[in-house]
Amino acid sequence: MIPADDPQSRAVIDIATRLFAAFGYDGTSLQGIAEAAGEDPAWVQRRFGNKHDLYLAVIDHASRTERAVVEDALSALPATDPEGVAAAMYNLSERYLEFCLTHPQIPALWMHRWLGDAADIPDLERTYSVPLINFTRDALRSAARAGLIDDQVDLGLMVRTLIWSVYGFLHGETIAEGDRSVSSDPQARQRFLAHHRQLVDRMLRLPGG
């Protein structure tokens, strides 16, 4: 974890995140990261270790940032109010999309992994992405046990489906108009959010869904 009062290290993490997201772990060098950050490669190595260690620091920082958004959104998930569950899930859907639009390099890191990047670094998913998926799944299980949502849904796959759809929206076939990206096309974003809400409604059988 990079301390808030260490702006030099945080700047290197930011540059490394962008380069790993753009070129993958396998296509990025420690020398290139240091040059892009305007730092002495020897200092970067002393501070973070080798490229493997810096990549782990990037993944850890990205995962902490993502988890904070999800935990905050799910903190509003009520224990007894079905309509409140619907509102909390809509809020989670919207905030997660906005998070990915604001930090597109974080989904890009994981998409590189899905394509076999950094294959020599095992268990990243088990350490970082799976616990967050399970955290969300378990919060929904509590709602299912309380009878607020459909208890027949595979909640783990449901959470993954929502993530896959956001990643596909950002990096797959665009629904933005003309040459605009989805991040700069509010109509495309609203269209996707409406679709995402329908997915949540149908899968969880939320009130009014």
C-alpha cells in the first residue's frame, strides 16, 4: 500500500498502471516505466523491486481502489426493504460503471490477464478479484435469505455477468454515436445503464422489475 504522503511513488504507480493497461505486463519494461515517470530506474527498483514486484503493487492499488467503491455502494444494502435493495443495486450498477469509465486502465489490466498476460504470476484472480466478487455475492445472499430477492439465482455468476457486461461495453463493440467513445457519449451511457438495470431486475426479480 502506497502512503498518501508519498506522491513520488504514487506517480510511478499511476504511470505503471497506464503502461501495463496499454501494453500488458509482458509488453512493458521497468526501464520504460521509469522513463515515462521521469525517474531514475535505479530509484524505481530500490523503491518497488523488479517489474514483477511493481506489477503486484499496481494490481494491489487498483484492487483497493475498486473495492472501496463496491463496499461503499453495498453499505446501503438494507436488510428488510425490497425497494431499498433495488435502489442499492441500481446505485452499485451506476457507480461501478462510472468507476470503470473514470479508471479505464483497471478493467484493461484484467482484460490483459484474460488474454494470458503475466501468465507466470499465478493466483492474482484468487487474491484480488475473486474476494471482491464473493463479497458482493455474500451481501446479496443475505438479501436472498431475507426473501428480498430471488433465492434461486446463482449469485456468483450473476455478479460476474454484470462485470463482464461493463467490460464488454467499455472495450467491446461500442454503442456510441459516430466516432465518439462511450465515455464521452452520455446517451450511450444512459442506454447501457438502462440495460444493466434490466439485467439486475430480471436476475434478482427486484420489485417493479
